[in-house]
Amino acid sequence: MFKYIQVSSGTDEEYVDHLCDRVEESINQGFLPIDIFNDEAVFRAEMERIYTRNWIFVAHETELPNKGDYVLRRLGLDKVIVTRDSEDKINVLLNHCRHRGTEVCHNDKGNAASFKCPYHGWVYKNNGDWMGAPHMKDAYGGKLDAKEWGLLRAAKVESVYGFIFASLNEDVPPLREYLGASMWALDAIFGIHPDGVKLLKEPERFQVKADWKSGAENFCGDAYHVSTAHMSAAGAGFIPSVNQVSTHASGYDFGHGNSFIGHNLSEMIGVPLPIWGYPPEIQQQFDLSKLDETQIKMIKEIPPTIGTIFPNFSYMRLPHPPAPGEMPIPFTNIRMWQPVSPGVMELWNYEFEFSFVPDEYAEKAYAAGQYAFGSGGIFEADDTAVWEGIAKGAQSPWLRKEQVNLHYSQKQTGKDPAWTGPGEFHPSIYGEYCQIEFWRRWLKEMRDGKKTAVKCSADPEVQAESNAEQEKGVA
């Protein structure tokens, strides 16, 4: 039984290796090669070295409330079926028939006990096991092995606060361990009510001609852009103080490319806004008993408002008006920077709210999130426009000829030595330290992933042959 064998161009591999060397040299000096964006060889390496080895968010459990429910999502470039099977277990299945390889599911969501391939009629249970085929006795002389010929399953599937992550890597650490210190922040963000959060409506998705890394890097620590990119909000009188947003921003760096921006909302807006500005009647129902003193102080004074979990899972919770003239209320937004091709991503935008809140409040929170960061939101168009400009620049023959580096050299203001939480707390977001750590993690994954990207046959002889060829630069 053979598995996938990667065959890559030696020239492309050498190019990526050389670029990684440039990234390491330049990032240590506060710079980054623009070639890292919108590049075919880099993109293919990312898909093999990053997206097949790490935990990737695919869905939320509230999208699959019943046995048989499923949604169609992507894990890197692969389309996957996320199912709650008949035994109430969550599965992440590759959406390709094991007979001739075509897709077996074409609906974005539904409820099914099985999936039938439209080509030759092979049938699979909703847990991925092979179930049967037309003319089975005549064609095959009997049943095939249900496990061996089932749909391919993600090696690991785990969830935290209902967020389902999958990994193709058998050796990936358990999800909470993998998230490390950033789990401490997620506990304070999502773990303050026993009923958790729920997805309000189907995720919105739209294509952007920008590199997936631009969105992920922006959300990990960039508040500096707000006073320029989003100045239209101030010019229209909608948010007059938008040019001061970065001056009220701090940074939570939890290492490994996982980081959050925090905002002193009370200071920024001029009225007391503890715990993201939730109304008092909502705050009264939060249970903070499982949080430590530093977590409680954090969400009351400088709550995490924006952040990224490497590689492409980002979070946002900010107060915003649900309509012009109305009082701001917090919305909770999760987004995936879904890679599609070099310089192109699909932006998946999920709106969540705590499950216990009244429907009327949840509807307003959804409207606030869409008004600010939906596909037609007042801030979304600003961000995606400038990110598309980066992708264009990365394809500039002139910039590539000059081997231009991008500037990541803001002065470092330093971490707070009195910080008692995990990771580091920086009182000022200036310094680009979170973005630099994001690129250090990217570099580590690109190098570590090269060692494990090739998945050869289970046959030891074929494995050895492939490894030998790769060492010679042939494979």
C-alpha cells in the first residue's frame, strides 16, 4: 500500500533554502525580504512544510450539533469534510474518493449517514470507513477492507472551547500543549462562561488577492497601521480618535509566533470599558473564578483585542456600533487566512458570541462585527486593499532585482519586568516584536518541515530509496 511521495524541483528547493537564509540574516537586523510573499516556490513549500505539520482550525462544534452533521472546509489546499459521525465523534476526512480520486462531497454543509462518490458509486460512512460499492460481488468478489479503503483521516483532531483543529502530523503535540502560553490568553477570552461561545451564522468567505501571511502578520501585532490605513473612519467623523488607537495599544507575546494586541479601551474611548466593554448585565453573568489574578486584571484593564495563533487563525474582540449612531458593543470575530494560491487567499470570517446572551444582543453583536469587518465593513476594505499592494510588490521585477528588504526596525520599548503572566507583556505595541516572532516561527517551520515533508511508502525499501534520492537532490 503506497502513500504520497513528494517530488519537488531541486531548483525550487534550493531557492527556498537560500531565501530562508536571507530571512534569518535580515530578520536579525530588523528587515525581511519582500520575496517571501506571492512566490510559487515559497507557497508550495509552505503548504508542505507548515500546513501538513501543524494544528489548523477547521470548524466549530456548534456547526455540528447533531450526529450526521458535516461542513466542508479546507486544511491547507486540501478540501476536507468535517463530520460528527454516528458515534458522536468529530472526524476530518479528505474529500477524495479512494477509487479514482474525485470529490465525494459537493455541499458546503448538511446531515448524512454516508457519502457516495458520484463517479463509480463507492460509499463511505460519515466516519470515513469504506461502506460498499455497486456490483460488489461481481466487481471485487466481496467486500473490501473498510478501514484500509476508507477516506483518509486527519492524524489528529482535537478541540478547545469548541474550536476544532486538525493536523496531518502524527507527532504533533496535544493541542493545548501546542498552544503553549497562548492557551492562558484563550482561557481568559473564551473560558469566562461555562456555556462557551456559539457561531452566530455561517462563516462569510471572500477571495482577496493577497498573501495569507499578510493577514496573519497584521493581526499578530500591527496597530501602527490604524492611523493611516483607517483614517477614513476619522475623516467621516465616525471614529474621530482612530489616529490614537496605536498609542493605547500593548502587546502580549506568548512565543512561537502566537501573540495578541491589547487595548486600554477605557483610556482610548474616554469612558470605563472593562472586560471589552460588555454591558453590566452581561458582565454579571461571567464566571471569573477559574482565572488567576493577572488574567482578571488583564481583561479588566487591557484585554486582548486582536491576535494570531500561528499559522492562520486570528481573533478579534472590540466594541463597535451595530449601526450609525448606536452605542458600541463588543463583537467576537474569528478569521482564517485560507491560502488558495501564491498571492491569493480566501478570507473566512466567523462571528461568535457567548451562548448565554439573549438573541437580540447576539444579533446586534453580529451586526457590529459585520459593520466593522465584514466583507463590506468599513475597516475590511482598507486592510485588504493594502495587503493586495504587498502581493503586487512581491512580483515586481525591479524590487526582486534589487533584493529589497522590508523595514521591521521600530525602536524597542521593552517588556514590562513586573509582568506576572506567561510570555511577555509590552506596554507599547511599537517595536514590531510580535511580527518579528511570527517570522521567526515561519522560518523555523520552513526549515524543520523540510526534514519531514516527504511522506514515502510504508515499505522500508521504498522509504530508504526515496530518502537516498532526496539526499542526492534527485527526489
